[in-house]
Amino acid sequence: MNFSAYLKNDAYIDGKWTAAASDKSFAVFNPADGSKIASVADCGKADTERAIAAADKAFASWSALTATARAEKLMAWHALMLAHENELANILTAEMGKPLVEAVGEIRYGASYLEWYAEEAKRVYGDVIPHSSGDVRTLVVKQPIGVCAAITPWNFPNAMLMRKVAAALAAGCTMVAKPAEDTPLSALAIAALAEQAGIPPGVLNILPTSKAAEVGQALTSSPIVRKLSFTGSTEVGRLLLEQCAPTIKKTSLELGGNAPFIIFDDADIDAAMEGLIASKFRNAGQTCVCANRIFVHRSVHPEVTQKLIDRVQRMKVGPGDTAENDIGPLINVAAVEKVEKLVAGAMRAGAQVLIGGDRHAAGGLFFQPTVLDNISNDMEIARSEIFGPVATLIPFDSEAEVIALANDTPYGLAAYFYSRDIGRVWRVGEALEYGMVGINQGIISSAAAPFGGVKQSGLGREGSKYGLEDYLEMKYLCLGGIAE
Ligand code: NAP
């Protein structure tokens, strides 16, 4: 596999590639075969403080650039990411496991945030508000927040970081980022290209670590860090929100989901099947917006079930760097054990395995694509994020019933439904308590759209014009002494 010059072992702090202050490192493994890919600097508190100081120092000059000047650098970075998409995808597949074609898709998706925010940075408008006195003018300007911290997960090691970095840097902020322990290499490769694109020292700093809590504590407790953007589980998000409270940091939290995928009796079943396969099985089911509970109207249940089994039967499981494979390994042993436990619990509670249901014959971290029927909304498998290639079918009889079931969860990230009835499309779209709703559409992510959740799925939005607002502060200028 071609890893190229972008496979880095050091941390990236203040524009320099550097070992951890402790001189310690940790190993990164390929989940497809357990082989070691690299040894990476294991950053701790001292490295984090150094990165924060560098980001603080860089903020003055980076934020003083015009939006156009920042945009030029982001576009140079964008071009480099696309020019090196195959090398980046190879690194991503090696450390994360997803099929190469999906990895290339992720690199393009991640890069699209650079293009989007390079353009959007030029449209950070203020406001002029009429004042009750002729002697006074009321002006609103938007300014970058300052030093931002980012903590990102392993399931999209490129795109989850790019969503944050692109918006932050476009707005004029600087950033200190901590990628997941399982997948630090994609983040370091991104920084290598940022360096090549001329992003100045200190503007972006990357801290690989096996000590997430230590680095997280240093980031959240620092009064210099003005904002935390986190993507990961609701559990860790809650903890980080608490840690940010003493310094009253602005926070953006992209947390867990429990997406309902509803197929009504008036749906185009073939279209629903395409959407379901993409939503459920992409990334081996390890996305926060994966269909987690599949509600099927009882009258179309036999047809949906048969078509789903036919599709799942044809899926190929194996290493992501082999072209024909659709489903790669899960990320680690804990992930496989979790999926196994959820399936076993569902079967004990009366679920029926239609296909799959077990570890795959390929061994290691591979799990069979699975379809379970007779699931009910109160089973553990329907209450928690599965994060594996397991489709769970729940029959329903009426629109009101399925809306109540779909909303019966503390999560509110993504939901999907298929219907050709225009009245129902509007009613159900409004009734679902989710930040994003795919209607006759199984893939909803785009740099142009506001990505984010409600309820315990998070705070704030990433992508779109709204995502830029999360890195800006509003300042009101009250200008008096106008009258002669
Ligand atoms: P996680 O355990 O919450 O980890 C996410 C990040 O937080 C990782 O970098 C992790 O580092 C770090 N972390 C863990 N404990 C920490 C602590 N005490 N202090 C500071 N940082 C800490 O989640 P995950 O299992 O990696 O990712 C899966 C979760 O992410 C799912 O719930 C999924 O739904 C969610 N997700 C949400 C979105 C969204 O946009 N809403 C997108 C993708 C994923 P280590 O990995 O090094 O421990």
C-alpha cells in the first residue's frame, strides 16, 4: 500500500514536527489484520499547553488577514488534498478499515469544507440597526472567537476534523486538535498538507495521544481556549461540557444518534432500499447518522424484508484495501464485543435472525452484515447506537404510532423516512424531533447543509453558513456623537 510522505509519526505543534515532551509514543494498528502501521508521539499536558500557546500567538496575525487572504490558503490546501486523495485514502483505510472507495469519498467530502468555508468567509456580514436617537448608530460586527480546541472520533478521521478546522480557520480562529487514539494518522496527514499550503505555524496544531483525558483536561481547563468543538459519544460530550463550565467556553457538540428509518406503505420501496443500504451499511454501520431502527409498515414488511436479505446476501466482507469488499472490519475488539452483545440480547428478547448474526469467517474484527426481525423499540439494541452492520426491523401500523416510536429516544441527530404522499412528507418532517431529516434520501451530509442534532445529540451546527457562526462572536458597537 502506498503511504507516501504524508505518514507522520510526530505531533504538529507551532509549525514543527515534534516528539512528545515525554518522548513516549504509542502504536497505531490496522484493524483489518492487526498489523502495526506506525508509532506516534504520545502527547500529554505539557505538549497541549505548548500547542495552546502557539495557537494563541498565531491568532493575532491569522485573524488580522483579510478573509480573501485566508481563503486563498484554504483553497491551496483544498487543491493539495484532492491532488493527494489516494495517499490520504490509503492512510485512512489502513488505520480505520473502511473500503478504499469510501475513504476516497471521505477525503473529497472533508476537502469540500475547505472550499465551502473559503467562499463563505468572505460573506461574514455585520448589521446596522436603526437607533431611536439621530445622534447614535448601532452597528454589529462579527469577530473570530480566538483559540479553539477540537476533539474528534475515529469513524471519519478526515471529515470530522475538516468540518471543524475549515470553519475555524476561515473565520480567523486558530486551532488545537486532538484526534482519536485509533486514528491519529489522517489528522497528521491533513496537517502536512496544511503546512505545504502555507497555513502559518501555530494556526493548526495536532496532538496525537493515548491519554485523551489528560489532553482533554488541559484543553478544557485553559482560559486561553475560547471554544471547544467535540464530535463523539454523548457520554464524553457531557463530561467535556462539564469541564468547559468553569471557563464558560462556547461549545459545539456533535454527539451520538439513534436514527429511525421509516418506510411507509406509500414509499417507493426500491428507492427506500437504496437509501437504507447506504445509510445502514456505509462504514460497516459505524456512523452517527446510520439507520439504527428500521420501521417498516406492516403491509410492505414482507417485500422490504425479502429485498433487504437479497442485498445483504451479496455484500462482500473483508479488508478495505481489496476493491470488491463492501464491509471492512469494525474499529476494535470492544466494538465487535458490543455488537455481539446487542445481537445476543435481542435474540434472547425474541428477535429473529434473517441473515448473519455473528462474527465473520474472515476472523479478527469482521462482523457479518446482519438483518434482525421482530425487534421492538424497547429492546437494548433499539435503545443504543449499534455501530455495526446490523439492520433491525420494527413493524408498525399507523403514522401516529411510528412518529411516537421514532421520537421515543433521548437522541435527536438524524432521521429518515420514505413516502410519496406530499401531505405526509410535510407532517412527518415537522413531527420528527431530529436536527436532520432525510426524506426519500439516505445520504444527507453536505458541506452546504447544517449538520447537527437536538436533544442529547448535541449543540450547534457544522457546515453551511450556520457552521461559520459557531466560530464567530457578535460585537455591538454603539456609535454616538453623529449630530453636528
Ligand atoms: P468517544 O469515545 O466519545 O471519543 C471521541 C473522541 O473523544 C476521541 O478523540 C476520544 O479519544 C475522545 N475522548 C474520550 N474520552 C475523553 C476524555 N475523557 N476527555 C477528552 N477526550 C476524550 O466516541 P467514539 O467511540 O470515538 O466515536 C463514536 C461516537 O461518536 C458515536 O457515539 C457517534 O455517534 C459519535 N459521532 C457523532 C458524530 C456527529 O456528527 N454527531 C459524528 C461521528 C461520530 P480516544 O479515542 O483517544 O479515547
